[in-house]
Amino acid sequence: MSKLFEPIKIREETIRNRAWVSPMCQYSSEDGFSNNWHMVHLGSRAVGGAGLVMTEAAAVEPEGRISPWDLGIWKDEHISGLKEITDFIISQGSTPAIQIAHAGRKASTKRPWQGRGKILSEDGGWVPKGPSAIAFDEESQVPEEISNDEVKNIINKFVLGAQRSVEAGFQCIELHLAHGYLAHEFFSPISNTREDEYGGNFDNRTIFGVEIAKEIRKAIGENIPLIARLSVTEYHDDGWDIESSVKLSKKLKDVGVDMIDCSSGGNYSDQKIELAPGYQVPLSKNIKEKAEILTGTVGLITEKKHAEEILAKGEADVIFLGRELLRNPYWSLYAEGQIEKWPVQYQRSFEGSKKINYIREN
Ligand SMILES: Cc1cc2nc3c(=O)[nH]c(=O)nc-3n(C[C@H](O)[C@H](O)[C@H](O)COP(=O)(O)O)c2cc1C
């Protein structure tokens, strides 16, 4: 019996299976607007059978973009384009989700295919914001330490972004609290040396992320699933670790977060990660067992058998697939192996074809 293709119900949303699209920046927007690229990119993964299709990180303010080409959710004008995309995703039986984000000190960089690296104000970029004036690494800009009022302002921008997301038809929201972006920067003692209410001990450092979740849950009501992506560890002896993530997950659960999407790293430039298929599964297992909350795992999972094993062992409740789904948007349909699940428009492709055997075997 496949667990991967068993639906999962979270609050009022039933998601058709547990193979979900991990958020992946496309760096293809202008002024934060979605366009035909996003429709085809996200739409293809819905056609391809994913249970939930998540957008890339969508910035809650322009200064919160990783690059000038990031998707945005900071103004009402962004809603209508996204609504067309969510309508299409829903028409394909998939659940549309959005990841809302603020890049913090890692904002204002080039697109990967332009060589990454910072973009200074004089070249069309901006000075990033951070909890403290500490750069990510020697190549990065030193962020401007945000004031107490500005912290509250950004929390409010997350709430407005979530409200716009609901208006745009998203049926699930993920908070990007990972990968060394603003919320993670607040959590970690290596990037947050503030001496006010948002710095110092664990409780203070986590206020920013917890407040975002709490206020969003109040604003969107009880029906919509809310996920938080965490870097469960940042691979630094004195930094943010698994134990901190367990404690934070419990707090997030108390304010209405339904699932932790368990990722890692991104806040410490010298991090050493031993990459292997499913390398982040133990992080998910830890959070699931110790914080007693639903979890998603992600990271180099490409085989159906592997995904099924993780779910069968109870190490995660859903599997996020990233790069594999960039290579093959139809991964889920192949993995499920049922021709009748393919879009009717494509079913003739299996008539009298050897591919019928191929799909049954996958
Ligand atoms: C092109 C690309 C863009 C990404 N953008 C995001 C993003 O916007 N938000 C995020 O949380 N993770 C992002 N990630 C990380 C992925 O969601 C995923 O966690 C990571 O690629 C590991 O999973 P995989 O091995 O299945 O690709 C990105 C990864 C890639 C390859």
C-alpha cells in the first residue's frame, strides 16, 4: 500500500498525495510580478501529479528579495496574476501553496546564472536589513540593523502578504524561517547580537518568527494549513541547533503552525554538510518525535522507493521534492504508475506503446 499516494488532511484542506513541490526561486519576475513563466512552471508540476505545488519564496517587501527578480507579495497588484495560477493548479487537482519570505542580510544579490554575488545600491541593488550589522561572509554586504519599530513593521508585512496570498487563492502558506534569511538570522546567536527584546536569550531571539506565525494564524482564520520551513541546524557549534528547533517547533505549534518543513543550513558560511540522499531525514524524525508535529522532509530524494520508506518508517509525513521535479515535472505521475491518473489529454500517449510497461514498473 502506497503511503506516498495516500491523501493527507490538514485543517480543512485535503491534499491528494504526499509528493510536494519544494519552493524554488525562479528569479524571473519584474517588480515581484508573476508571469507566463510562473504559470507554465508551477502549472506543469500540478499537471505532473504533485500533491501540493509551492511557489518560490515570495518577498513581503521589495528589500526582502534575494535578487531584484524575485517573486513578490508586497502589493495588491500582485494578486491577480497569482490568482490565475492558483486557479489552474486547483483545476488540476493539486493544492496551491505560497512560501512567504524576507531575505534579510542575504538580500540584493545577482541571479545564480549571473554569478551570484552582491548588487550594490549604485548598480540597482539596495542595502540589506538584518537583526545586527553582521555580514553573512566577506563577499556580502553588511546589513543595516533594523530598529525596534521596523521589526514590528516587517511582522505586519508578513501578515499583509499572507492575507494577499489567501485572496490570490493559495490554500496553504509556508513561512520561510530558514536558510539564513531574516527570521533565521533573528533565531541564531551568530547573526543576532541585539540587546533589546529581540536579542539575547532563546525566547527573545524567536519572538520575530513566532509573532509572524501567531499574527498570520489570527489573520487567515482556522481553515488554512500553515507550514514553517526551518533550518533545523546551522552546523555551527555555538549556533542554532536541533534542540533549539525542537523548542521553537513546539512554540510555533502553540500559535497555529501545522507542519515543520525540515531543512538546514544557510546562515554560517563555513558550514560543512555531508550530502547524501535524504541527508535531512534525521532532522525531520527528531522534530516529529520530540515536538509532536507533522513534518516534511527534503533533500536529495529522487526515488519513489526511498520516499515510501521514509513515510513508512514515520520519519516524515510528506516529501518535498526540489531539483528532481525541475528535471521531471511528471515524476509523481510516473511514480504512481496509473495511466488513468494522467491528464486525459495525454492518455493517448500510452496507446499501444511500450511505455505502458515502463510506467507500470516505475
Ligand atoms: C533553483 C532552486 C531554488 C531554490 N529556492 C528556494 C526557495 O525559494 N525557498 C526555499 O526555502 N528553498 C529553496 N531552494 C531549496 C529547495 O527548496 C530544496 O530544499 C533543496 O533544493 C533540497 O531539495 P532537493 O535535493 O530535492 O533539490 C531552492 C533550490 C533550488 C535548486
